[in-house]
Amino acid sequence: MDWLVSLFSNPSSVAHILIAYSIVIALGMGLGRIKIFGVSLGVTFVLFTGLLLNYLGLKVEPTVLGFIRDFGLILFVFFIGLQVGPSFFSSFKSGGIVLNGLMVLGVVLSVAVTIVLYFCFSDTISLAQMLGVHYGAVTNTPGLGATQEALAQLNYQGEDIAVAYACAYPLGVVSIIGTAIALRFIFKIDMKEEDRHWEAEEKASNHVSIFFHVKVVNRALEGRKIGDIRAFIGRAFICSRIMHNGEISSPNASDCVHVGDIIRIVSGEENKDAIVAFFGEEDKEADLATEHSPITSRRISVTRPEINGLTVADLHLSHSDGVNITRIYRAGMQLFPYQNLHIQIGDELYCVGPVNSLRRMEDRLGNQVKRLEHPNLISIFIGIGVGILFGSLPIVIPGMPVPLKLGLAGGPLIIAILLGRFGSLLKLVTYTTSSANLMLRELGIALFLASVGLAAGENFVDALLVGNGPLYVALGLLVTIIPLLTIGCIARYFFHINYHSIVGLLAGATTDPPTLAYAATLSEKNSSAVAYSTVYPLAMFLRILTGQLVLLVMWSYVSVG
């Protein structure tokens, strides 16, 4: 049995380190699936498992612990950035401006509450620990990692802030959901009525492409090219099919229309009335997509690297024997195929045209889905490397004790968002399947949380039993509830935002998946998920940066004081 004792008693051996992480992560993930009142902590339970096992004597060599912690954090934020990159900038359009504005207000308020509470209890709690409480209260683990890194730059030697984080986190999750429930009672929300309002709002603001048929009645269009007509109207649309003298074909921009032609149009719903009025009248009886039509449609996946980064115009569809691209699907979004839209590996192009022409288009674009299952590690590690360099750049701000850095969390996150959105312009293939992205994110955050737990177990138990643990919990509740209740009331009272969207806003502002899971039980609609994904990218970015900013500004103030 000596071999077994040696395996668990040598914190610097590779076998001991691997088995320690395996036990902590496996046990934590298993316990994290247990639901209490419909709520589970998920991967976050890995932290508490690590804390318990560390208190019971499970140790890992500190240098290795630090490396695995930072590597896990980088993996998590980088693949979060790749996932949200394609939709990050579009999230500021339309209603996203209001939601992101409320989210920013929530972040600012949580920081303000944190600072006020620090000054109220500065004799009892340090600034570093108050920031640990802050990140536990807003359930943001990457922000905790970024703040720990900033503290290392300041040569901080006090209690590990993961202790305060762990104390505040559990009730942070509960109080976010509790705030959502409180808003429901404050405003006397009728859930069925909210569903009906959501459907009406979606219908009114829907910019997803639709199709309809028009009959050419306007004699001024006789013999005009489709490209010229599009320029005259000044509205984006695609003629996917045209019937002339009883024959159906798929036209291109250089083809002409004639009075009496029936045309199948794809455009945004907001452009429909103008397009119909210009052509003459809508034909509600026609259906050029019938089974006997010689024109068919097909989704074609972009898998050829040489297509990555090309625009729709670069495909020269006029040379493709009547093939039209009517929609592009990317990262769960439906995009209109504007001529200057850049195509990325992994995009799905909805193409319309003759069967043989579509086959040639398939050959050109690739459409070999299995190729997408192999991630491009070159682009991924280039992105991680550039992200680390970017995060290490010192930003000198007068009056601060050390330069501000985006760090191992902020740098890779920003570069990943930029690569996810603009990587195709550099011919970098950043596409990963949803399952691969999720696996690497989960692996990264599990490694990070296990490392944090294995480093702070003894201090955590001491804080709960004889230290400031109860105070951390109480302060965390204030940091969570005050900002969220404020933005929730503003969202409902002043902006009349749908309740489901408000719950998604609260979950996204705190980057808290358990709250989103709770929201999914309230309605079969995806309204909460839409709001969550709208504010999540910017919220993650701000949460990572604000802790460092507060730390450096306040540290300088405290030092001077």
C-alpha cells in the first residue's frame, strides 16, 4: 500500500497532480448537477469540491497550481470570445442598445456599491477581499482571475480573495434568481400575457429574411436588368426565381424582367411594401418553389479554406448558371447576403438554382461537413499567443502604482472576439463546432475553479467558522440585489421591457448560466436567451476590466491615504 500512500502524499508528482484534478473535477461536476428548488450550480461546484478536499489535506505544488489555473482561464475566455465574436458588434443594434445600456448601468452600480461597502467596513475587510466578494456576488469567475493577476503585480500578500469569492457566490446565484422573482411580484407579471407581448414585439421588429411573390405590372420596368431595378429601389432584395412565359429559372443581376413576369423575392420584411409597390402588385397565389419547378434550394456549408474571407460579390454569382444566395447562417444568426458581406468557414449558404448548378456551387464551396469537425489549431494558438501579448501590454495611467494591463483574461478575450468577427479578413480559420467550443470552455473553467479551490480550502473554512465569512455573505447579497433590482425596475417601468427579456438581462449582466436555466423554465419562448446573448459579450468584457480598474485606482488612493 506504500505506492498508494505515495500517490496521494507527493504534491509535486505528475501522477498525484493529475489524479487530484481528476477527483476534484469529476466529483464537482457530478455534485453540480444536483438541483435544489430547480437551481444547480453546475461547473461552479468544482470550486467548492476543491475547497473541501484541500481542507481535508489534498495538496498540489503551488507553481503547477498557478500554471493550470491561468491556462484554464485563458482557454475559457478565448473560446467564449470566438463564440460571441460574430454577434458581438451586431448586439449594439436596435433593442440591443437599450439592453446593453441597462447592463452597463448594472455593472457601474455594482462597482459603486462595492466601493461604498468597502469604505463602510474598511476597518474589517481589505480592498482585495471586497473585490473577491464583488466577483462572487456577480458570479463572474474570469473577473476573479483577472483581479488575482493584478494583485500579483502589486505583490499582494494577504488572504486569497478566492475565499471571499467562494463565500459570496452561492447566495449570489440564489439572489439573482430571487431578484427576478421579486420583480415578477412587484410588477404583478402575467406570464401568459408576457408571452403574447413577446410574440407581437418579435413580429413587429423581425428583420429576418422573408419570401413573397410579385407580378411585374409596372411598364417602366419592361426590359430592365434586375441589378438596375435593385439600385432604383434602393432596398436590398434577391430575385431567387422568375417565371417568364411559363418557364421558371433562377435569374442573376444582369437578367431582364418583363411585364407579366412572376418573381419570387427574398428580402427583409421592412422592405416588402416598397418592393411590391415598385414592381406592381403582390401575387399571393403563385408559388415558384413547387415540386415540379426546375429550380431547387439547398444549404451549402463553406469548408474550402480559399473561400474564407471572400465577399458575396467575389463569388461572381452571375457566372454560376443562375445560382442565387438568399440567406447566410452563421453562429445561430441569419444574415442577408449583401454584396460586401465576408464569408467565413463554417457559414451555411442557402442557395437557389438549377440542380446541376447547385452541384457545381457545392464543389466550389466545399460542403464537406466532416472537415469542420477538425479545428484549426494554428489559428487558435496564434490567437491565444497574440491575446497574451496584447494582455501584457502596459497601459501607463498617471497616478496609478503599476500600469494597467488587460491580463490573461482580458487580452485573449478581446483578440478572440476580433478573430471571431474579422478573422476571415486575415484568412484565418477560427471556426470550431459548437460541441468542441463548449468542451474546451468547460475544460478551461473546470481547471481554473479546481485550481482556485485547491489553493484556498483551509482559509475558506477558517473564514466561515472564525473569520469574516458571514460578513462576506451579507455584503455579497447587497452587491447582487441593489444593482439588479434597480436596473430591473428601470427596464420595466421606464422602457416597458418584456419580463422574460429582463430575466435574460439580469442573467447576462452577471454572466450567470443558472439564472438563464431558471428563465428557460418560465416560458417555451427563447426571449430570455436572446436578451442574455445580447448583453453577455460586453458584460463579460466589463466585468473582467472593472475589477482591475477599481483595484489600481483604489490601491493608489489607499496607499496615499
